[in-house]
Amino acid sequence: MEMTTVQLQIPVDMEPYIATKPEGELVQLALLLHPFVKNETISHGRAAEILGITKWQLIELYANEGFAYFDMDWDEVEEDVATYERLKAKEAASV
């Protein structure tokens, strides 16, 4: 992945928490992209492409940081299942 340098102004007390090791850098870069994934400015796939990893690696990284790929509540899951069942029954009736 091609890199560039960007200067950020951060609070002095935040400096110790900025990753200086490569394994922490990927997580921090992914977290910088997360708001844009969440508000659908970019997709998980595009964010992964930017980071030079697979979409599934990015989803796992976010999950490890507490961001679920599926953020539906139980009512939404039940509604989706009910819709699926209705469509399945309609298709079976038309065959």
C-alpha cells in the first residue's frame, strides 16, 4: 500500500497512545476509517482495499475492537426472517 505523511495536531496527553509499532498502526488506521464506513461514505471493501487487507480481515479487526459487522437489533432480525418466510411461501405457492 502506498503511504503518505499527514500531520495531526493532538492533545499532548494523547501522544503516548499513538501507535509506534506496525501491529498497532493498522488498527489505528482502520479506526480512522471506521466513521466513514459506518456512515456509508465508503464500504468495508473499499476501506479494506485502502488498508491493503481483505474485507474479512477488516471485519474481524473491527469485531476485535467492538464494532459488529451486523448491527441489527433482535426486532430487525425477526422482521427479516418473517419477510424471508413470506417470500419463500409466496414462491412455493406460485410453483
